[in-house]
Amino acid sequence: MKDPNFLNDDFMLENQTAVELYHKFAKAAPILDYHCHLNAAEIAEDKQYRNITEVWLGGDHYKWRAMRANGIEERYITGDADDKEKFIKWAETITQCIGNPLYQWAHLELRRYFGIEELLTPESAERIWDLCNEQLKTKDFTARSLIKRSNVKALCTTDDPVDDLSAHIALAGDKSFDVKVLPALRPDKAINIEKTGFVDYMQKLSKASGVTIKGIEDVKAALLKRLEFFHSTGCRISDHGLDPFVYCDPEIEGGETSPARAFDKAIAGQALTKHEVNLYRTEILLFLGRQYARLGWAMQLHMDVMRSNNTRMMNKLGPDTGFDAIGDWNTASELCRFLDKLDVTDELPKTILYSLNPSKNEILGTIAGCFQKGPVRGKIQLGSAWWFNDQKDGMERQLTALASLGLVSNFVGMLTDSRSFLSYTRHEYFRRILCNLLGKWVENGEAPRDMDQLGKMVEDICYNNAYSYFAL
């Protein structure tokens, strides 16, 4: 079955101004994917995928959550069922996804990459399985080819400080592939002192850096070594998952303890108080923030996630498997104190603030306005609608909040935040929403129909702002 109106050339574009903005300015703009979870090794080896399940369903916890909600047994999601069985179960689920962005995303991916306009249903599943898998045998569907076909000019993966970055180094020296694949530092394991495995991680950090770690100053020295190494490979972005965001100034709130004593206790295997955890986490985050400013990096702060809520499934499958939720903490005052602590000594780096809780858009938008500083346009950014919010309503809320409280024209735009090489259609989805919102403002008389100005604004948000901001 094919519906000629579904996902037509002008879908989500509700007026003529939006249509013109999208097709003339947004559609062909390149992509700078500054935050994703793609596997650099798969790009380096130019991986060829064995079937549609591997490239489409593997690691995609968005789809996994939908399948669970549809009553699909876990063996067909992350378990030992064969790949074709898993695909058939996904086809059973997608028919129930109308109203969920997955329905549009999935069919966009089938259309843009495979040229399949037929709806995925249990009846069409076998036919689409065969059509996709036949195309996946060709060179047009290797990891690199999918990136090139998506018009990506640069992408930044997510990398632990102890990673050797061998895939990134190999790609940098490979003249046959002209897309920049750069690392982005994700030092959560060095900050989360309360997590199981912290002591073992310190040993790994020591080995990777060549620094013997006995105290907190050694941790800083080791991280500094790794930052310098990452910088030498082209890294200009860090990323932090802060669940929740905490700030505890040791100069004011240390009391009888200190970040150094908290670290010593952790290494000795002793239990830490919440206060000690917060002291250590704050100390390391401040240290890293200052280094990012010195190096000219951008710092991304991802906040308000409650992770791994299902203990039974966490024990069975591990983290990042679809059991996370929106968090609800009062982080505004602590975030402000953290940013101010760095700003008061002029050591606040370019910073992007993300919250998984959409009620925080206006809060973060006003906090960003407190710390803007030239010559960087939009030095402090309200990050794109993230994770559970990267759908139509969430994107419109984020764009509207940013426009109302700051300058949406300086926004660095969309990212994929994905593990799938087929996810770049989310940029099309975002761009249509952006153009439609601007078009509504024009049609309502809220903005002038100056297509040169609006067109430049669209092109800047789609690509140019990110290119300038990250200086990759």
C-alpha cells in the first residue's frame, strides 16, 4: 500500500513561505553532526551490514521501547531470535506507531535510503525485508556511503578518555574519505565517583595517561594528558551526562571534608556520603571546564535523565537499552552557580545546555542569557530538543523558547544523538519543522516575508552556525 499524501514533498510544511524556505534553503544544506553515538571503527573499516535488522534495529532503544509497549517478547527485541524474526516483529509494531515520531522516521528512512514508498506492515514485511537486504549488498550501503549520501561534512562521536582513538586517527589519514570523523570527550566515568567500577576505571585512566593515580591531583593530571591527546586528534567538544546536575563549592561548603578526602575514601573502598560525592564531582567538572576554555572547546551538559530505572532489565541487559526516563530535579540554582564560578575568572567555555525535561526550556534559556559574551555569537546555547523531545512538539517548544528568550538565529541546530547510520533523516524532519515555524510567523504577520534574511537564517541554523561555533 502507498498513500500519495503521506510524506509527500511538502509534508509538515503548512504554508507557501515554509515550502519555499525548505526547498530553496534547507533541503540541500549540508550536515554537521556534532553529537552522535556512531561507531568510528565501523566507519574506518567501511562496514557492510548483513541485513536491515543489523543496521536499523541494532542498538535503537527508541524502537525497542515501542516494541515492548506493543507486547513483543524480549527475545525478539534484544534476545536470541534471528534477525528476520526481529524485523517481522518490528513490522507488527510500526503499524501501531501512528502519532509517535517513529512512524514518520522509519518510513522516511525506507524512502530516502532504499527508495521504498510502500508502508511497512506485517503483510509487506517479507517483501521489504528482501528489497532492503538486496540493496545492502551494494557499496551504496556501507557505513561511509551512508554518511556521504546523507550530505554529512563532519561528525563527532562520543568517546571515553581512555579510548586510544585509533579509528579516528586512521580516518584522519585516509584521503579516500573526506568527511571529518572527530572524537568528543565523554568523561562521565571519571566524574561519577559513586558508581560501581570507579576504582577499576581509575586504573584504566592511569594506564592510558601514564600517570600514577594516588590522589585527586593525579586524576586531574591524567585527565589533562588525555585532553591534550584528544585535542591533537581534532577533538573540540566535550559531553557530560549529569544525572542530576550537582554543584557543591568546596571553598564554601566543604566543611570537614574535601574533594581530595572523598577520592581517598573511594579508592580505599569506603562508602561516601552524598555531600562527599557532590564535592568530588564538582571539583572535577570545574577543572575540566577550565581546561575546555583554555583549549577553545565547547562543553555540552546533558541533564535531567533518570537512567536504568528497571533493575531487573538493567541486570539482564545493562545500560542504554531503553529503560530511561525524564528526570525532575531542581537544578537551576546549582547550574547558575557552576557557570558563574567559571565565568568569574573568565574561564567559562562555550557551553550547550540540554534538558530532557521540556519544562526546563525557559529556565535554561534565561540562564544562557546571563552568561553570553562576545565575540562568540550564542556562546551559551539552549541545546536542541533532545531524546524524548526530538519530535514535532518538542522541537517547536525548544525553538519557540529560544526565539522568545534569546536569538534563535544563532542556534547551532540539530544533531542525531543516534547509533544508526540511517538516522540522518532526522535532520530533514527538524528542518521541515523549523521552516514551518518561520513560515507561520510570516503568514501571521509576526515576521516580514524577507526571503533573503529568512533564507540565510535557515541556512545558518541548518549548518553555518555549527560550523562557526565548533571550529572543527
